[in-house]
Amino acid sequence: MLGIELTPEHDLDRLVDLGVRAERAGYDAVYATCHYNNRDPWAFLSRLAAATDDVRLGPGVANPLETHPVTLASKLATLDEASDGRAVFGVGPGDPSTLRNLGMADRRGLRPVLEAFKAAQRLWAGERVDHEGTFDADGAGLNYEPPQGDGLPVHVGGEGPHMCRMAAKHADGLLYNGSHPADLRWAREQVADGLDDRPADRGGFDLIAYAAVSVDADGEAAREAARPPVAFIAAGAAPPVLDRHGIDPDAATAIGDRVSAGEFSAAFERVTPDMIDAFSMAGTPEAVRERAIAVAEHADGLVVGSPLGPDLEASVDLAADALDGVF
């Protein structure tokens, strides 16, 4: 599976054009990022559903803290209906830097994610839901059923060991926030533990590298363009991940503090070459392909994530060509 992430930091007309371009380039899925400080991803996905025919569509990823899980389930069901059964539910704990602005950073965790998509699956199957836990519901139900029913695929976004194992046991895929083969090797080990407890009737499971990719004929320009997403990744990386790559945790914390304060230029300037190497696939098409081949030893798929490159339109095509046949 080869997917692409599009971020609603651009106007919707351009985003739809990029999504159409991605479908023509051969991507299997388009994910829209979900951050309160960007444009609404559901408006974008709805328009993209009308402009495309085959590509799968979904949030990458929605979190059940900002939006009630029953409402999230209805949003996905609506997208599935609008796209004639092409929706995929990307769900995760959310970005800590932006959730900190909303006073929700301490509420991130595994349980809200698991409870949200389990309830969604029941709602999609036409059941009514009573729930007391990380959210409350009293006889909640949908007045319609999505085309895929409770078979609408769920891809959990996360990188912690418990989230990886939970996804392998309960979901259809893991969108692992990683671009380096060392991280995907570790993630595969966690997934293997979770698959040991997966019921046989739950079907297949995919470990998907959700990677920050920046590709351009000018390799240095591609690496410079990778600074913004790498800043967000470094700021949210767990201590074991930082240690795996020899990244100073104080440096990562300093970046996160500036992101939360809206001082983005200052945050991006603090990104080091080692951070770019650890947290992105950045460089020429040949360099990106070489890294992707190494990641493919451990992953079943790849999402080409932000920033894509210094020239968005060109990078959509460059990445598709560079990764042709790898996944």
C-alpha cells in the first residue's frame, strides 16, 4: 500500500488538485491531517471524494478528544457514503504540541483510541451504543449505515509499544509515525506481539510507515523543506525514540515549547541534520527510494507524509515514481 498525506494548510482548491494528482500518480490512499489550526479536513475529504474515483480517503489521523467518538463515527460513515465505500478511519491519540493548546495533552492515551473505534464499529453495524469510559454515550445510534458497514477499515496512528500491540490485536492497520528502518524494525517486533493475541477471524493486518518525505531533484532543498514536519515529530517523540537515534531530549523539548507557543520559525531553525536523518526520508528521488527499500524490509506499506518537498505538485509525482514497485 502506498498512500500520501495532504495537510489542509493550503486552500481547498489546491488540496483537491493535489489529491486528484495523487490518484493519477498511482497512490492507493489519501490521508488528511487533523489539527485545529489548519483548515477542516472533513470539508477537504468530502470535496476530494467527489473529485476522485478509486483512491481511499480518510483522516490521518483524527483523535477522539476534540470530537466526540460517536460524532467521529458519523463523519466517517458520511465520508464512506460520499466516496462509495472508499473511506478508511485513521484514528490516534493526536499531536501533543497542538493538543497542549487545547488543554488536552494529558488526556492522550491508548484507551480513548480503542474505545472510540470499537464504538464506531458497533455504530457502523447499525447497533445503538451505551458507554461509560473515556466518553459517555446513552443509546447513541446512526440513522444510516455506511457502504462498508462495520468492515470500514481502521488504521491506528501511533508509535508507543502499547499502541502498536493494541492496533495489531484490534485494528486493520498501524500507521506508525516513523521514517527510519531502525524504528520500523522495532515496530514490527511490537506488532508481532500483538498479532499473537489477534483473533483468527479478524482478517489481515498491515504495518504502514507514516513517514515524513521530502523529495526533489535538489537534495539539499528537499532536506531544508523537511524541517517543519521533523520539528513536530521531534517535539512529540518519546524518550526511547530519541535515545534510539542519539537525539538530545532537551533539544526536542525546546522545539516543542516553541511549536506550542506558535514560534514556528524558531522551532524549525532548531532542527538538526541528525533529526532530519532520523525522522524523515529527505533528499533526491534516489535517496528516498534507497531509504524506502530499507523500510520495506519491515513495513507492509508507506504513507508519503508532509512536507512532500519544496514543490508540492512536482513532489507528488517524484515520490510516486521513486517508490514505484517498493510497496
